[in-house]
Amino acid sequence: MRKRLTYANVAATMALVFSMSGGALAAKHYLLSSTKQISPKVLKSLAATNTALFNKLATTASVAKANVATSATSAATAGSATNAANATNATNATNATNATNAANATTAATANALNNVKVVRGPNEENEPENQNSQEVVCPSGMHAISGGVEDGGGTEQSINEAFITNNGSGTDNAVKGYVNNTGKTADSFSVWAVCADASVSGYG
């Protein structure tokens, strides 16, 4: 009789093997689909093992070093921020000092320019009733008139017709001249003032 491999032969052979191995072969290939298929004692043992492993990993140095590194980075950043703030303040302080020095230098220059300012007052000038009179005050040699005015002798009938800076023939604006009109019936007086300084005169054009 010829031997043939059929489904029935294979099934019978596998049944014989399983029966002889006591299910050991089947246990090696058993598929778990739920924890209910595992003994409670085994689950408890696995849970205890996993907990111990987790605690061991949680206390490793790598996590602590990561926290320290973060703190170190924060500290470095804070230090840099502080230094940056100090640098800004130092710059502002320098600028403030320079500005103060510049202001002081300007003030000193202005003060020096006014050191030699002189006020020159002319004599009392008689002004007859119903009359107009004038007076001219000249600054000291080498000085220029920068301002001026007229002082009334006390009467209420006088009026200043004109007061201006003029040239007294030296080629510079070195004098102040005033015209005063007396409309009253009695004589009165006035005087002209000039403010003189060591200043240069520049013109337009």
C-alpha cells in the first residue's frame, strides 16, 4: 500500500503528540488576551517587581543632574541679565555725566562772556517844555553795545520817542541813543543807559 500524507493523518499525529507531552507544547504557544487568564499570585509578583524597578529609576542621578543643569542655566541667565542692567546703568551714568559736563562747560563759557559786561549811564539831560531832546551814551573802547534804555527824570509829561543801538564812528555798534519828548509846561530831565560787553559783531550776508 502507498503511503499518503492526508489531513486526517496530520490531525491524528498532532493529537498523539499533545497527549504524550501533557500539553507542554501547547503552553509554550498560548496566546493571552486578558489579565484574567493570569494567576493573581503572578500578577502580584509582577506588580511588586515593576514598582521596585520604577523606584530605582526615579532615584537615579540623571534626573537630579537635569534639574541642577536647569537651575545652573537659570542662574547664568539671571547673572547675564543683571550684568546687562548694570551695563545699561553705567552707560546712562556716563551719558548723564557727559551731559552735565557739557552743560557746565556751556554755562561757564556764557559766564565768562559776561564777566566784563558794563552798564554805562549818561548824565541827566535837561528837556525843556514842549521840546524833544536826545542823548547818546558810548561804551568803553573795544566794547559793543548789546542793549540799552532811557530813564525818565520823574515827570509824567515825557515820552520816549526812540531808543536804539548806534555807531559812534568807530566802525562798531558801540553806543545807545535815545530821543525823549516833553509835552508838559515845565522842564524835565532824562538819561540814557547802555549795556556794553566784550563781544564780536557779525552781520548777515
